[in-house]
Amino acid sequence: MDTPSPPSFRADAGGGRFELVTALAHAVELGASDIHLKAGHHPRMRLHGELAPLSGDLEPLTPRETEQILHRVASASKIKTFEWTSPGSDDTV
């Protein structure tokens, strides 16, 4: 059985490539407590209580990319809850 590849998504044309596993490893290495992914925004991490850019060369994630990441990492019940509570809001998972 093939092992699925880590989630990798291309940000807007010409931008940097976002790779979830690499982003998480980078955040852990720097001592970040979490990462923040939101459509239309650059990927960020919480470092020493403050939000900071995850990388200077990453473009904002598109809504499609953000949804693809969510579907790769969250359970179906969490996705359903998120979709039910979040239309048009700024809620994050």
C-alpha cells in the first residue's frame, strides 16, 4: 500500500510552495506553539505568544488550498462542524 504524500499546495502563481509537514517542522524547530492557516492570508505561526510569518516567501493561501489542507488533516465530523459554524465568519479550525 502506498503511503500518501504530505500535503503540498502551490500558492498563487509565482509564489512559494506551501508544504504542511515542512511548515510544522519549521514551527516546532523555532519553538512555535501552533500555525495559523487562513484563506487570503500568508501562513503564520504563534511564536512566543505573537503571530509571525511562517516564511517570507510564501504567498497567501487561496480558499481552495485552505479547504484542501483542512480535508487532509481534519476528521469528517470536525469538517462538518466547521462548515456549519463558519460560513462568512472569521472562525478558524
